[in-house]
Amino acid sequence: MKNKMTKFKLWDRLEIDWIDAVENTNGWRPPEDFNWKDHYAALDHKIIGYYVNECTNAITVCQAYAVNNHNNFVGAFSIPKGSIQKIRRIK
């Protein structure tokens, strides 16, 4: 989905699957003792939110918006388009 503009409307409900970076801070260890399976499984993420805005490189959803004042929202979350695997509009 890299750099492609979508055709969503303000407050459309979306479910987005994306890949994100993961870190592990369990200290120094040799590669053969590391739990690679669980580490790479943690790259997959999913979010459900209301469409707010997008730019060339990211799409932003929010947690909630004020029904009687559509200019107010809370919990903005932006995802780089290059990380997005799938977007579904939820009815």
C-alpha cells in the first residue's frame, strides 16, 4: 500500500493489519538461544479505528470522536503505508 492514497471518508470504521518493528530487551544472548519464532510472530498487528486523515506515507485512525462535534477526536494513531498489509472497511 506504499504511497497510495485511499478513498475513505472521515469517520469510516476501519480494520487495519500491519507489520511493526519489535524489540527484545531480555539481555545479551547467543543467537541459538533466542526465541525467534515468538519474536517474529510479534511483528503482526491489527487495529480497529475511525479514519481521520492520511498523507502520502501514512494513514491515521482514532479511538473515538465526538458525535455532536465532528471536529473533536481522541487517540490518533498513524501507521506507515509501507507497513500496511490489509485494510477493511467495517459496516
